[in-house]
Amino acid sequence: MTDTELTFRAYTPTDRDLLLQIHTAAIAALPDAYYDSADRGAWCANRTAAQYDAAVADGAVIIVAVERDVPVGFVTYVPGPKGEVTMLYVQPERHGARIGQALLQQAETALFEQGATVIGLIASLNARGFYAAQGYLEGAGLSIETDAGHALDMVRMEKHRTALRPDGTPWRNFYGRRHGKKLRPAQQRDMDGALVEIQPKGITRADNPTRTPLDLHELFGREAPTWLEIGFGAGEHMFHQAGLNPDVGIIGCEPYINGVAQFMSKMRDAGLSNVRVHPGDARDLLEVLPEASLDKVFLLYPDPWPKTRHHRRRFVVPENLVAVARALTPGGIFRVATDIPDYVRQTLEVTQPMPEFEWHAEAPADWRDPWSDWTRTRYEAKAIREDRTPHYLTFRRV
Ligand SMILES: C[S@@+](CC[C@H](N)C(=O)[O-])C[C@H]1O[C@@H](n2cnc3c(N)ncnc32)[C@H](O)[C@@H]1O
């Protein structure tokens, strides 16, 4: 069979029967030496399609591989610093290393990007060669009890994260929160409907492995000056700026889904059409923005990471500010607001040696007074309630 294009998507409960079919067929196709007929029969009798939903409810993530609109395999993994791949099955007639390998890579990328430093799995003896070819090292052997009560030999395998990705770029850890409490039904509808429409495509490495730059004209449907807000929280400032500047296109990035949902309902009620939202990491977006494509970038009350050993997690590390500088147009503006004096220190320490940035500060009022078009964000309100002083830093892209 010739190779056709494989795509990947997150599991939804409507996939459950198909996954059980793939899973059952894959087990049935295993060599007899591995699983005898009693084991297979017991396996089938004990499985229900709802187990996939239960796994997801327990924190597992399932990625489904789709070919010609038909699911052809899936991988299940459990996130954590020591990630675990728990299942990898491919439709037997499509069994070739290609789909299994591509699925495993999806899981590995997600786990390593989320900060896992090692991925473990328990492989059947007939699959160990496959995993070894994907860079997994064999650990201890173990025996598990099959559904028919027999002992089955397995082997523990592990893969450690390399210092860099295969393409030579660094792995990134995201340390923030992505989810808070469950979204209300109307919020979920916004996320499934309106967000999908205004979300730029081709941001993540999975969606755009070649890192082809975004077409901003196409994104906004017109030529418009483009601004970026990094970590918009619940979006108070982005909402305010979008209303004040209807001729500008604003892209907001925010991985915290509950914040995105709050912003989406405000945007819907106000009928704003000049905002696009990437519900994820701004660093992924910066990589695919065309050079010199932004007129303004806002970084407002970024996560402070107060402990010295966590300062590397702050957004204002050199590699991120180099990426911001690359995306800003000459004369463009980079605004940073923070209530943490040590965050001001780090921002100045990183920007001062960079020829791309000029700090616009002649008198204390330049960093003590808010910008004339400013609106208070939720984090600023909290800072003021707790008696901390806001600082407003303005940099010009040289
Ligand atoms: C302290 S909150 C401030 C939110 C908002 N700007 C405000 O002032 O209310 C920082 C926000 O940055 C987001 N964030 C952290 N790292 C990010 C990244 N790499 N890309 C985009 N947003 C990020 C967090 O999810 C969080 O919502």
C-alpha cells in the first residue's frame, strides 16, 4: 500500500469503538508465541470501549493517527516529569513502522516539550526491537499477568530527552498552568467554535514542522499593523486595545485555557473582529512570525518566578527577547509591565547589552506612570491591593 498523508488529533469519545477495534485487531495479529488464544480471548472479553474515556479522565492523553479520514492507530501517554507511554497500537493491515513511529514521535514531542526528561514504557518482547530503533534503552525484564492468568514476559524501556531536539533547537519546558476549573458549557462552546475560527494555524511544531512563516495578511484578511500580547491572562488589556484600535490586528497568546475562555466571551459580546488567539505558548508563535512583522509587543505582568533558581523560567531570558526583537519592526515598541523589582532588574540586564533594544526612560515618570492608553489588568489590580508598585518599561526596536 502506498503511503498517504497521516494526520494526528486528540481523542474524542466518538473514537472509542474504533480504537477498541484497532486495539483488538492489533492484539489478534500478534505472533502466537507471544499471546496464546486463551489470552487473546480473555483480553477481548475484558475490554470495553469506555476504557479509553476512563484513561483520559484519569489524566492520560490519547493521540489518534488518521489516514484518509479513518483512524488507523493511537498512542496513549501519561504526562509527568517521568512520562509514560502506556499504549501504542496500529491497525494490523497498516502495520509498518511508519505509523507507529510517527505516533510515538507525537507523544515524545508533547512529553518532552512539557518538561518530561525521560519517557518510560513497558514493551512486549516482540516490540522491543521497534522501541530500540526509536532510541529506547532496555531496562529490567518483568512479568505481567495476562487476562487469562498467564505470565507474560515484558521489558521496561526508557528514552531520555536529548539536550536539543533532532532539528537542533532547544526543547522547551512550559511551567505554567494550562487548565483551571472545568469550563462552563457556554465557554466550552466558544472554545470549540469561535476560538477555532480565530486561532492561527501552523504554530506548533506538530502542525508546522518546517516552521513556515505565518501569512499575517491572510490571518487578518487585510493588511494591518500587527501587535502581539504575550500571556494576556483574562484579556482585559487586549480587549481594551482591540476596541481602541480597530485598524490594528492583535494576536494574543495565552496557554491558560480558562483565561482564553474568559476573553472569548468578552470578545463575542463586543463583536470584536481584529483579534486572533493562539491558546498556547508565545514562543511557538514567535518562531513562525515573519521577521519585522510586529509594531508592538506587550508583556504584562509576566509570571514572576521569585526563586533565584527559577529565574531562567521568566519570559525575559535572552533567547526569548532575541525572538521578540526579530519579530519587531524597526521603530517597533516592546512594553513590559511588572510589579516585581527583580523582574525589572532582569529585564534591563537582558535588554541592555542587546543592540536591538533601546530603553525609553529619561525620567522616573517614564517607568512609574502607566502608558496613556493603559488599562489595569487583573494582575495589576492584585499587585496594587497587595501594596506592590507597578513598573512600566518601554523599549524601542532600533
Ligand atoms: C501573571 S499572569 C498575567 C496575566 C495578564 N497579563 C494580567 O496582567 O492580568 C502571566 C500569564 O502569562 C502566561 N504565560 C506564561 N508563559 C507564557 C508563554 N510562554 N506564552 C504565553 N503566555 C505565557 C500565563 O499563563 C499567565 O496567564
